[in-house]
Amino acid sequence: MVTQVILVTDEFGNFTGEYIPKEVGHSGEGKRHLAITVLIYNNRDQVLLQRRKHQVFDDIWDITGATHPLHLTNRDETVAEATQRCLKREYNIEGVALKNLGSFNYFAKYDNLCENEHCYLLVGEYNGLVKLNPEVGYEYKWIQKDEFLQDIKINPDKYSAWAKEAVKILEKNGFFN
């Protein structure tokens, strides 16, 4: 079965009524489609980062997780459902209360592959055990919020394109205060 992502028409994430194979959305210049990224934090003022295994941008640091809302057999997966699926698959984390902080558009290219996405950013608190799925990441770490913010500004090339965009929304929402 081909994974189908949700095609969007504009910078606001409006749906075109079309679905495309995930590979089409990430080839050449791609086609803008919906995505999510999620940042988990804990009660020690730390955020969970992942050194991601990724087809396009491999072996770089990312915020907690990322995926796409999918077109299912008879409906579209919601942003919240996609985020919960992501956390379960990537860390075996379930039941986190999430807050949607907004969305952003970004385009990033590497050779003949790209990211061309309208991406929603969700955040949630989790204080349990973490077990990274080795299929999606090389390693993870908990890092103080302020250390993460400083590092992504000083060393942006160490981070995914969407993590850098997500930080702008996090700052705007007072996440690091």
C-alpha cells in the first residue's frame, strides 16, 4: 500500500482535495503537503531531542518527532491523531495531552529530494520512560530548554529545517521563558 499524504494549496494549509504518494511530495521540488512536528518537554525544564534517521536529512538533530497526517482508507487522519501515532511509533509514548502552537511552511532541498511542507507544531509534557525506536533515530537526549535554544541558534546546521522553523513559533509563544 502506498502511503498517501494530504496535498495543500496555500500557506494556510488549505486542502486541495487531492492526495499524493509520500515520495512525490519529497522528490524534485516536491508538492506542498501537510506534516506535523512535536516537541515533548518534562517537569525539569528539559526538551526531548532526537538524532534522526531520515531519507532526506539524515543524522541531524531534530525536535522530538515528525510525521505526516495520512489519507486513510475512508478518511484523513487528524493532526492530533498523526502526532499521537508519531509518539507511539518513535518512542512508545501514549496519551500525552498536546497543544497545537500553530503552523509554518518551509522548503528544504538535498540533491533530488526535498521537504515542501505545511507543518503543524504540537507540544506536550511527558515525564515517563523514553525508548527510541531504532528504525527512526540514532539516539535521543533530554536537554535544558535554554541550552537547546542557544545551540540551535549557534549551530543551526546540526538541526533539521523544520526544527529551526519550529523554534520561531516556540519563541513567539513564550515557550523558552
